[in-house]
Amino acid sequence: MTKTNLITGFLGSGKTTSILHLLAHKDPAEKWAVLVNEFGEVGIGRRAAWPTAAHC
């Protein structure tokens, strides 16, 4: 069975910060994937921090 965590919240509630913190402190032997699903014409959640997180 695959462990899955779902992180949700309002704009500005700290989701990206929390995910980046978790990624920085994860066990190197673990393999993680971060899926971002965004609605709207403007990509508000697209930050410079995400390319760094993509190397998890």
C-alpha cells in the first residue's frame, strides 16, 4: 500500500512552506512526488521555490 498525504488550505495559509519544510527533512531513502493542481487563469502558486522541490 502507498502512503498518501493530502495538503489543502486557503491562499496564504502556508501550504508551500510546509511542503518545502517536509521535503527538506525527508529520509533520503524515501521517494516522494508533489502534485500541484491549480484552477484559474493566473498561476498564483507557481513560485521560484517549486523547481527546487522538484528534485525530491
